[in-house]
Amino acid sequence: MRRQRCAKIVATLGPASSTAEQIRALFAAGADVFRLNFSHGDHADHAERVRMIRALEEETGRPISIMMDLQGPKLRVGTFTGGRIELHAGRHFRLDLDKAPGDGKRVCLPHPEIFKALHPGDALLLDDGKIRLKVISCDAESAETEIISGGPLSDRKGVNVPNAVLDLSPLTDKDRRDLQFGLDQGVDWVALSFVQRPEDIAEARKLIAGRATIIAKLEKPSAIKYLDGIIEQTDAVMVARGDLGVEMAPEDVPPMQKRIVRACRMAGKPVIVATQMLESMITAPAPTRAEVSDVATAVYDGADAVMLSAESAAGQYPVESVTMMNRIIERVERDDLYRTILDAVHGTPDATGQDAITAAARSVAETIGAAAIVTYTTSGSTTLRASRERPPVPILCLTASLATARRLVLAWGVHPVPMRDVRNFSDMVQSAQTVTLREGFARKDDKIVITAGVPFGTPGATNVLRIARV
């Protein structure tokens, strides 16, 4: 099954998409990657969804990527006498470690790491930013604040600390249990929540031990300070705009999104734009024009993938949401301006033979009017480099590793095909010709550009570029 587009679609599974028939319909509509949200559901639910996805993969003969999204730390206030209070602007409100139920003057904040990071003048946001507090004074166990924006506040509402780096691991005990379960199930991508610094990825990398690849979710503005280091340490990035939008002014989110997407493209790391993309389709069969423009903007910017959350997981129109996203991407990619905008941003190749060959493949394909670029890869690095170039033709990834094929489903313009190992150079060329014809990427007598590494099977050893006729 060939997609007629380069940008990919991530669809979240949930109550509205939990049967084999529903998952098959989402895949047929255009979903490339299925996201399992470990903030909801139990292990039995997720195991059944993995089983159905793998059965669909077997049925269609196409690699399908599975992403597990870890919940991460949840910072919340404690409880109140009566379960609810009203905060009024201009008054003072105290946060402390006392576990006694709160009232209109104070409440427990059971996170000492927050108090350690606070300074007078800092902002604290409660209940998804609906309530805003300004720190007047603080110590290691409490903070006295002024209420800037008041309103109702009930038990265990969330807390955000904008621009502060908290001494907090992105992996909770629950996350570690979920991670082990997901790895045992064979997930392809692990989305890591609450990434603040490059070193936050190290613990997950050690636990995963090469069994999956990592997506760093950028949810806090403070992480942008370490953006280049985070991109270097991770395998992919997710722009989690919902959380970013709580801690940032709304008008700051679009330029931040563009900055992240551009940095990932320059580094050759896949980037996903997520959250509220077609939000109105949770309850309506069609999106707003603004939502369509939002998805289109991410595609024009060259994002590898756009993501549906509640739209496909819990909404009334999950298949229609994927169909709409597919239509938007295809329309944008047919626009003459799309290629002009895409070509305005290009990463600088590293001074390596691998990057030189990959950059040359794009140029050669464009010059000779090739039907496709074919990459032979073991680890996937060669194909990701080809994707970074954003060539004007499709990229076929031929690999003997099913795990590599599944992971590369996420990458822009890549059509992965698992296959047997090639024996020699002529076998490689013949396989490329056969696959491009069979998969519908070329017709008889079309030219294709092939990149590979000799000796075969050596990761990162791309050193051959070949033009062949189908």
C-alpha cells in the first residue's frame, strides 16, 4: 500500500479505536504510526492493541510503527476541605509540604523539587494555566504567592512551573514499569515526557538498551534552552504544543514550533507536530478552517509527521479525522509553493562519505528525473540522511531488519520495505529494480538512484551511488 504523500500521520488509539476493524479502517484512511497513550488504559488493553496492529501488519504486508507514550511526572496540588475553593486576584495563597487538606489560604504541594527551583517573582500556573500565581517569597518547604488570576480550584489540579528546570527524572516508577512492558511487547518508539535537559534522555536510553528508539517530547519552554543538546541525544522530537501552550504565551507557540521543526530538519532527526490539530473533529465531522491551516503549516514547514490525539482515540469521527489529515497533507504537497518553501531549508552535510553520497543522490535524482531514490540500510541512518535532504522523489528503504523498517515509517518521504539480505552488488541493483516496480514507484525504463554501503551489512558505511534503469 503506497501513500501518495511524504509527511506521515500518527493516530492515537483509545476507546473510539480499539477494535481490529477500527484500527484497520484508520490504517486504510492513512494512519502510518499508532500511538498508545500510557496515561490511560491498562497493560492488557495495550497488549491487545499491539496484537491487532501486528496482525494487520501481517495481513497487509506493510511495516506499521507503534509508539508508546509514557505519562511522565504529574505535578499536582493536594486536596481541599470540601474538595473545592475560590481564589481571588490580589490575595495571598500559600503552597507548602503540609499534607493537611487546604483552604482558601493554603494547600499542599507535595513536590519539594518545585520549591528548590523557585525564586521570588517566578510564576506558578494551576489547572492548565487557568490560575496564575506570583511567588513573593519561598524556601525549601513553602512558597508565599500573590494571586494574579483567580478562579475555582479543586482537588489534585495540575501545576506548571514555567521556565524553571526541576530536579526531577522524566521517568516515574509507573513509567519504568510501563516501559518494560512496552519493550516486551516490541514497541518501536518510546515517547519520553517531561524532557528538560539532554541528560534526561540518558536514563531511558540505558533502560531501553537499543530495543526501541526515543522521541523527546518538548513540553516545557525551559527545554528550548537545551534544544540542540536534546536533539543530539534523542532519535526524534515531538512538539507537544498543548503543554507548551500552558507555560508560554499563546502567540509564542507558533514561532517556537517553527524553531523546533527547523532545528530537527537541520539535524536530520524526525519531528512530530502534535496536539489539538483537528480538535473540533472530536465532536464534529469536519474541522475548522483554522485547524486545516494549522495542519498545513506544519506540512509546509517540512515536519515529518502530524499527530491526532483525542480526535482518533476518543472522538466521534476517528476515521474521518485521519482521512481529513491525509487530504490536507496531499493537497499541500501538490502545491508549487510547497517545494519552494521546503527547499529554502537544508542541513549542511557532515564531512563524511556517507553524507556526501546521500546529498549527491538527491542532486542526481533531480537532474536525471529519477522515479525514486533507493537506500539499502541496516541501522536506518542512511535513510534518515536521505530523508533530511527532502528530495523531490520518494525514498524507498530496503532493509533486512524489520525493526528498522518499522521505525523508519515515521520518517518523511520514506517507504520502508523489509527484504532478505542482498548477496552482491548485482543482486542489490536487481532487488532495487524489482521493488520499485512492484511497489508502484517506477515503471519500466524509469531511472532510479541507489545508495548502499559495501561491504553489505556494515552500519553507516554508505559509499556507493548507482544509477539504474528499471
